[in-house]
Amino acid sequence: VIVAIAGLMGLVGGLTVIWNLGYLQNHRPDLLAPVIREASQAPILIVTTHKHHGQTGRIMGLAWEFKRLSAEDDPTASAQFFLAHRDSETRSYHDAVEVFQETLAELPRPLDLWLVDFRAEVDLESQGCGRDKQYGSWAGEYKYKLYRCLAKG
């Protein structure tokens, strides 16, 4: 009887891992990653504002989902990530947004820029990035917006 119970527990544990039920995050990166992959027509940059380890975990979940979905020959299968960290003393994202805009200016175009749970003011028009209003909503607990950054003239 004990051997049968142990075997059943092992089977249930194995199925939990195989069906990805072991640690479902409440933010559900498994819902957002396919949206980003299907909508993107260029290399992907995902940007979020960052206050604490909670945001780190949410973006790591999204990165793991991209890794799980990745295909070697698809340039939109992988993504780059940028965490704009809030200054703990000033409680401002000002410096982080400046660094982000400098980084964005150096990246090759075209580029699909996804703001995910982004809570700071940023001027993307000056960077040649226009909002694609078809993509801007919620997926799981992630709030997102898509900007398409075209080649600089």
C-alpha cells in the first residue's frame, strides 16, 4: 500500500511538472508572451519600471516564457529586457528613463518596443516610436502597450 501511494504521488508530481502546473504565476506570463510574439514584426525590447523584487520576478517569468516558446530561426522569438529602476531616495524614475532613452537611441531599427507595467513618463515620439493602438491592454495581470520604432531618417 505504501509503495502504491508513493508511486501515485510520484506520478502526480511528474504530471504537475509536465503540464506546467507546479508554479503558475498570478501575472500569467504564459498569456502575454504569445501576444508579444504574434504581434511583433521586428526585434523585441520589453521595458518595465522597477521598484522591488516583485517586478523582477514578473519580468523573469516573462523571460522564461519566451525561452520556452523560442524558435532558433525566428528573430522575434527572443526578446531583450530593460528594467527602469526607481531611485530609492528621490522615489523617481527620472534617471532610469534617461538611461532607457539613451539605450533606445543606440538600438538598431526597426524595433518593437513593449512597455509592460510601465509607470513613468517617457517621450517615445522623439525616438521615432509610434504607438500601435491595436495592442495595448491587459494579458493576465500585465498591462502592456506596443510602440513600433522605425528606422531613423
